[in-house]
Amino acid sequence: MRLLTREQSQDLDRFAMDKFGISGVDLMRSAGRKVAEAAQHQVADILDSQILILCGKGNNGGDGFAAAFTLHKQGFNIQVHSLVEQKLINGDSSHFFEKCMQTGCSISFGMELPDFSDPDIIIDGLLGTGFRNELKPEFLPWIDLINNSGAFVISIDIPSGLDCNSGLILPTAVRANKTITMGFVKVGLCLAHGKDHSGSIEPVDIGFPSIATMNQEGLSWNQIDKTDIPSLLQSPATNTYKHKQGKVLIVAGSEGMTGAAVLATYGALRSGAGVTVTCAPSSLNNVYEKYILEGMTLSCDDEERGYLTMNNFDQIFDKSEWADSIIIGPGLGTNSETIKLIKALVHSIKKPVILDADGLQCYSELSGDLEKLIVTPHLGEFSAMIQHPINEITSHFISIVTRFMSGFRGTAVIKHVPACICQGKQVSLNSSGNPALATAGTGDVLSGMIGTFCAQGMDGYNACRLATYVHGKAADQLSQAIGKRGMIASDLPAEVAAVIGKYEQE
């Protein structure tokens, strides 16, 4: 599903009007009708229903007036309140405001809260996609009014107070039950707080031209959901065998962090890898072999240090020639000699390399052809990679990701809320997953899954899209069974297999 940024939404409006001659009034009329339809559907079984429509400045308020005009004509009991004084209503909004006045709609004005009767529905047209940064104090009582009303809330295009690009709220935003968004879903509805505040999101056609005819600036944003999975996930051929199902080399773990290696290995095995080999410091090899029963280990002499060094380069590199994909990083530790090894392996291996966790520490020192490199940072790791504070990244996520991808030729899985998969000018936001994933080790499982799908011949972008969705879906299913607080990373691999199995049976 295609998503639009604030700027792309504005470009689409201009494109529709300038290139196709679609008037702003026509677009607003269609938007109002779609909002009115949603309200009609909601009150269909409510006798003597009351609908309160709150209109702010600009097109969002105009859509509210257009919805009010349609609902009033159809005989619904509506109350309209404009936060903008009558003399300041202008542009296309004024067209539908005048129609509301001519047909006798009940309209009040001003920033002061009137005494409204208890509405069944509130239509939120206060602030639109143009809103950014911090809510002005005068809007706070109105947001509180909506959120504390007990009414069913329909937001026009985006809940008021939610940033269209970042999905952040400062300090609050409308909590909608339904968001009717015009043409395309906005990126902010899917990021950060967007999911919690938008309710069910319904994109509606209001007459925009095909976006394929536009030459849009910036990255192409999409959302991956269950409908994308069947085309990505193919059942194994009848005559397949283990080496054909993908050979994954896993360079992971150190003293105190052997669990990361185990989780990455089982992430790979449970998502379908035919063979895995996990590189183990020799002093820890017994631990690896105890817990990795279905995978092999490669014992690498560590002189009892408990971590890998450049002394292990030749042995690991030789094994990489056998592998179809290589995972480097989970639990490797921060020793300087280990970091040198990681850097040397990434520069030397010409196959898909998934650089995760501790492996990302050498990112700033990497150079050359990194087209087959996949990086999987969480926000803290991403912050270190690009030398930007986390709060700046979350506040300006779209522009920062755009800048990062302009200089990175590989694939990035930025573990934001939700996971964001980037390659070239393509970006996919994951639609699965929940807070249960906020526990140690879940990222190790994900890196193993990506390694498997790459080893099976999938390109980096689609391997990451498939892995993140299935990984999140497994967490969704587990959280329904055992709750979000009780899930641990080792629960995931078996559930990953169950999710994949379900799709293979469809």
C-alpha cells in the first residue's frame, strides 16, 4: 500500500489542480461526502443521533463544512463549530461554509468551548496534514473535549495534533476511532504514535489522478501487509534438498552473549534454512553445541579469550565461500580486535552480509561496494551510525532517512516503530508487530530470518520485508496467547515457523 509524506500530499493536490484541472472545490466536495458517508454508517442504528463537526482553518476545516452540508441536506441532526471566526474563513472552505449558512446549518464560532450536548459522533476537522511541531495551548482544551467525550470520533485525513511525517504528538492529539484519509494513507499514521491515535484507517478516492503519472520528489513510501506475503513466500520445491534451501554462516556470540548466537541460528533454521554453521570461539564451542542441536558450529581458536579476533579471519572467510549468506554481529562484543575482524569480513565477502547489533560498530569505517550489505540497527544503533541524536531522528525521520539512503547503496532495516525497510528510493513500513518485541534477543532472531531468505535467493529488500512482517506476525500471535509482557525471544522461532507454515498452506 502506497503512503505519502506531507510534502507529497501537497504535491498531489497541486498536480491534480494544475495538470488535470480538478478544482479544489471538487476535491473538497468529494472529501466531505466520504466523511459524511462514514458518519452515516456509524449512526445508522442510533435513533435521534447527534453529530458534532469541529472545523479549523484551511482545507481540513473546509472538508468539515462540506461534510456538514451533505449531512444537513440528508436530515441528520448536526452541530457545526468553527474555531475560525466567520470573517476569516476563506479559500475553498468559504464555498462550503456559505452553503452551510444558506441551508440553515447550526454554526457557532470561536476558540472558547461552547456547551455542547452529548454527541454520538464528533468529526474532527481541526488540524490537517499541514500541522507540525507543538500544539498551540489554545487547541489543548479542544483535544481534551474530543478525547473525553465518549463519542465515536472520525478524524478527517489525520487526527488533529498528530504530525503527518513523524507520527509524533506534542503534547497530545485526538484519539480517533476512524480516520478517513484522502487518496492515500499518510506516513505519520503508521509511525510512532500514529497507530494508537488513528483507529481504523480508511483511504478514500476523492478524484485524485493516478500517482504513477507524477514525478514525485523524495523516497517512495509503502506499507507491507499480509497481502504482500504470498508473492514473496514460495513453498519449497518437491525435489529440494538441504543445501538448496540455503546455507547460512553466522558469526555471532562471545563470552556472556552466547544466547545471541543461538537465537540468530534458530531464527535462520525456523524460517527454513537448509544448513547453518555458527562460528564459535573455541573456549565456548561446548556451549554452542549444547544449545544448537540442529545446526553445525565452526570452532575458532580464541586462546581462551571468549571472543573472535583477526586471527580467525582466514578460517571464517574460507567458510563464507561455502555459504549463501553471512550474518555478522549478534553478541560479538565490543573488543577492538573483534571490530577489526568484522570490518575485514564485510570488505572481503562478496555475498549478502547481514550486519547486526555489535557488527554495526564498524559501520563508519566501511567503504567500497556495499550493495549487498544489509544493516539492521535499532534507533540507538542508527543514531551512532549517522551521528544524530535519537530525538532528532524521530522528529525528522523522513528527511533523515532520505539523506541516509542517498549515500547508502545497501539495504537498511531501521527498527523504529514500526520497522522501516529501505533500499534505493523504496521504503516499506511493516504493519505487523507489537510492544512484545521490546525484549532482548528478538533482533537476533530477525537477523537469522533475513539471512535465510537471502540464502534462498531473495534480494535484500524483499528478504527484509518478508522477514520483518513474519517476525512481527509471530509476535502478534504469541502476544494473543501469552500476553505482551511475558513473551521472550526464544518463543519466537517456533512461532515464526508456524506463521510461515500457515502461508504455505494457503
